[in-house]
Amino acid sequence: MEKKDYNYLELLVGLFVAVLLISNIASTKIVEMWRFTFDGGTILFPFSYILGNILTEVYGYNKARKIIWIGFFCALLMSLVLAFIGFIRPAEGWDLQPAYLAILGQTPRIVTASLIAYFLGAFSNSFVLAKLKLLTSGKWLFARTIGSTVMGQAIDTLVFVLIAFSGLYSWPLIGSIIISNYLFKVGVEVLFTPVIYKVVGVLKNKEKVDHYDYKTNFNPFLFWKK
């Protein structure tokens, strides 16, 4: 019987949500590093996929599904609060309203794009990894994590950039952002593969769990399912 109480799951949930929220705000700035052009959130956002892979690999799709939905609702709440604060009349003498709107005023659109892209990408990533684990009988973890990320990040990146930046930037810049984002995100996954192996090994040993989704219903909307 699979263990029900876990020592590290709450920590992983907190990290997952923090990465998602920080990435959404950081995405309002377009940056250049080396020859890559991407939104600032890209620096941190790949770790949400790394954490998603770890959660699915160790705890299974059902647990990952619930956590993906937790992140979804937290990002939605953040977007609504920031939009509401921007709408409220600023206090007399507070002259930073234009700066607030210039940066956080974009956040509702950014988060809308992120929520749609996140939903499609995160569930694709988790689904592919869970299925590959069954097909490989739990072998070749690197193939599962990289393969699922290649699929999930392709969907996530394309959907996010098109919704978030269409009409704001030129198409050549948008194309550059898409390519740079995708290569950077997949590259981070590849680079951190040894770390993923270590973390997964420690968690499976400490938590006494290594879940296989043999009878799982993969419907992403069944977030209440045990």
C-alpha cells in the first residue's frame, strides 16, 4: 500500500507555487543574455517543469495534478489582486502610479497568457512523463524528464509568447523570444538532469514511494480525485 503522509511534499508545493508566481511578474521585462532574447520569467520558470517532473515521477500524476491546480489558482488570485490594486485611486502624494501600471499593469495579460500556457504545458509534461514511466518500466529517467519537457515546453512557450506579446512587439522580436525561450528552458532541464536524478533518488528513499500510474484517470479536470 502506498504511503499517505509525506515529509517533503509541502516543501515541493511551496517551491512550485513560488516559482510560478515570481516568473509571472518577472516576465514583464524583456532581457538579453548572451545571444538569447527572452522575458525575465524564463530565467526561473524552467524550474517549475523540473519540480513538476519530480512530483510526477515520485508521487504520481494525481498528486501532480492537484499541485498544478493549486499553482493555477494562486496565479489567478495574484493577477486579480494586482489588477484591483492598479485600479484603486492612488493616495495623494504617491506618484508611482504610472510606474506601477507600466510594470504590474501588464501582469493581468501576462498571467492570462501564463495560465493558459501553464495549463496546457504543465499537464502535457506530467502526462507524457507518467506514460513514459510505464512504457520504460521506470528506467531511463533522463529520457522521461527531457522528453516530457521537450513536449510541454514547446506548447507552453508558443502559447505564452503569442498571447502575452502579440501586438506589443514586432514579429521578428516575438519569433526570437519563442526560439530563445524554448532553447533556454529545454537546456536548463538537460543541465539539471544530474540534480533531478539525485533529488528523485533521495525522495523515493525518504518518502518510501515510487508511484506508477497504471490505473490513473488522466483527465486534468479531476483535481479532487484521490
